[in-house]
Amino acid sequence: MFEITWMEIAGETIKIDAVVYLLWCIWVGWIFSTVGAFGGIMAGVGHISILGIGAWGKKLKGTPVKIGMYNDAGKYITDHIRFSNTAITWLNSLSSTINWYTQKRLVWPAAIAMGLGMIIGAQGAVWGTGGKLGVALYKGLFGLCTWAVSFYMFYQVTPRAKASKSKGREAAKRFQERVEELKKEGKLKELEGITNVKYSAAQVEFDFFGEHFVAKNYLPFFYGLVIGFITVLIGVGGGFLIVPFFTAIGWPMYITPAVSALTVFLNQCSALAGWFARGLIFPIAIVIGWVGILIGSYIGPRTQKYLPMDTLFVIFGALAFYVGLRYILAGFFGIKLPP
């Protein structure tokens, strides 16, 4: 429809469709800002398959180049996909964080605690795995990561998951009732959010629609070390690992995406710094994706309050399962399923 240059490497010019990229990133921005997860996965699907950059990594595998710390064009493209996912998710998480803050649903001290751990873990992944992954292995690992998202989504609608988060569900129920009440009165701008936030070096606590929540800071920090490494290894934001942590301790789904957004932003800042230090070149075409992200992440927090979360979990869970299956079969076994 409207081709533009993504990069020139080893005598080849990689082009993408700018319109497709814009529309895809609107979707990426919306889904991440709505559920606090799946944005990095969808950014990866876009760069690997929708835009076809993954195929170029396979085609140029072993072709000599000299870019920063890289001498293999295929491995440079693999890391460039990871880098591009990070750049998209960076803006997505920043925009979503701002939007969630204006919606009065951001518990920022908890996000800072986990984010500090993720910053350290991210650097470990950049310098420990940069230049070492081929496209096929990357696709397989990406597929496994996507399956983890799928299982997480499906688990959220099970009786066991719901029973473990009764306090959060009660707060969410009151939140929904309040939304309907103010909607009828035409006063949605008056919707309350988080109140009585108190924090210290040890913990954070707050109130949300009649329930009191507490979280210790050391648990998010150490958990962040691990997931910071995993997310940069795959080139995703990590919301699918962050959101389960906070929902597991009972926080309602109407506030966990906000914590996830700020945590992912901190992690992506660290990852971008590492990729730039390794010599990755920023593709100007990403600015088109950023425009889509800003549109989608603006819409997400404003539509989430109207959507049934269980339905979203099932739909996105099924989508993640199929996407993960395609990448696992293609990456590890060379089997291609239809799109």
C-alpha cells in the first residue's frame, strides 16, 4: 500500500508497509493499555511476521556485516527485532502510564519497586544474549513466551483464580457499579480512583473502592530481577508476567495494568540503553509505529471500564495460544501454519 525503507543491510533494502504498521500499532497500543499485557507480544508478531522482518533474518543468516558489535547480518536483524519491540513497548508503556495516572488508578510505589529489579535483569539479558540468537531459535522462544501469556489469560477465569482474589473482585465489582452510576448521570469524569496511598521502604498500601491493599516491596524487586532478564531475552514488555504477580496478591484488574505500564516503562528504558550501547541503529520508520501506539494507548484506559474482563481473557488467551503454536512449530520444527 505505502512502502518505506526499514533498514539497509548487507546490500539489501528491507521495506515495510507504513499503513499496515500504523494500524497494527494502534492495536498493540490498545491491547497493552487495556489489560496491561500482550503489547510486547503483539509488537513482536508485527515485526517478525506482519512486516516480514523475521524472514530477512533467516535469509541473511551468516552474511558478514560490520555494525557496532555485530558481524552476522542475520543475528543483527534478530536483535534488531528485539530492539524494535522494545522501542514500541517503551512508548506504549510511557503513554499508558500517563493515561492511567490521569484515571487515578496508578499505584506508582509498587511499580518503582519491581522496576528497579527489572532494570538490573534487563542489562543481564542484553549483554548476556546479544548477538547470540538466530531467528529460528528466537521464534521458538518467542512462541513459548506467548504460550505463557495464553495460559495466564485462561487461568484468570477459573474458579480457583477468582477465589484467590475475592478482595480484588469485590473492589472491581464496586468500581463497575460506580461506573454505571456515573455514566447514567453523565458524570464519568468524577469517577474516584485509588486513595490513601502510603509507602515506605518496606511496603505500599492504599484503598480502592472499599478495600484496603498492602504489598511488601522486596517481593516485587526480586521478582523483577528474573522477569527483567526474560522479557529482554524475548524482546517483550513483560506485562504478562507483571500483571499475574499483582493479581495473585489480590489486586483488582482495574488497577494492575497501570502498575504494569510504569514497571514496563522502567524496564524498557534499561533495555534500550543496553541495545544502543551494543550498536543497534534506530529505524526512523518506528516513528510511524509510535503514532499508532499513542492512538491505541489513549483509547485503552478509556474503554477498559466498559469491557467484561473474563471475556477479554478468553479471547486474548485463545489468540495467544494460536500465535504461540505458530512460532513454536516454525522456530523449533520448521513447520508453518496458515496465518
